[in-house]
Amino acid sequence: MSVDQRLSENHRQTVASFCEAWERLDVEGILSLMSEDAVYHNVPLAPLTGHNEIRGFLTPFLSAASACKFEILTIVTDGERVVTERLDSFSLPSGDLDELPVLGIFEFDSDGKIKQWREYFDLKTWVDKGGPALG
């Protein structure tokens, strides 16, 4: 296996672990896979930078959820980034939000931590499926 293939596989495993941390509703587990200065851009919203901002967004959302599932339909890596096509589902106090189509792009620092995390989804679909206000 080449160095690029090993790097791609390591990044792919990091993203799989990241999605598993979401399913455990584990904010600190999510953050442990991200660099301290990571940028999270939930594309319909403004980007968040660093653990404190990202934690401030994720904690209330995941604290309200009783379950989360990230079904990865496609995962592709090119050595520098991992791209996932997913169906994300959440059990929230307002009801279940099932199978929100999401495209996630993850880029990594030299330590193998996620430094850029961009999520693309349709905000209208989020609202139509019963998702709470974001932002």
C-alpha cells in the first residue's frame, strides 16, 4: 500500500469515527477528531471556527437529540479530503427528522485531524422534515 493510500485510509477511518461519535451524541468525541482551529461550515449558516464555537453549536443540538444516525451511502477520498454522501436522521423533542440528504467534505491537517468540515444540505428540506431552527 502506498503512502497516499495509507493516508486516504487513515482519513477515511477518521471520518467513520467522526460519524460514530455523532451517533453516540458525543460532542467531545467529535471535537477530539478535529484540530483546535477547525472550521465547521454548515453551508446554509455562517462558518464556525475553533472548538469553542463548534462546541457552542453542537452541544445544545445534540443534548436535545435522543438519537442520531448517519447512513453513509458513498465515501470517496483523494488523500487530502474525504467526501461523504449521507442520509442523516435525528430524534428530537419536536419529532423525528428522517433521512436528510447531506454531502459532507472533510479536509485534514498534518496530524490527521479534521481542519475543515463543510456540510451541504437543503435548508427547506430540513424544515419540511421537521428540523428545528438553526443558527
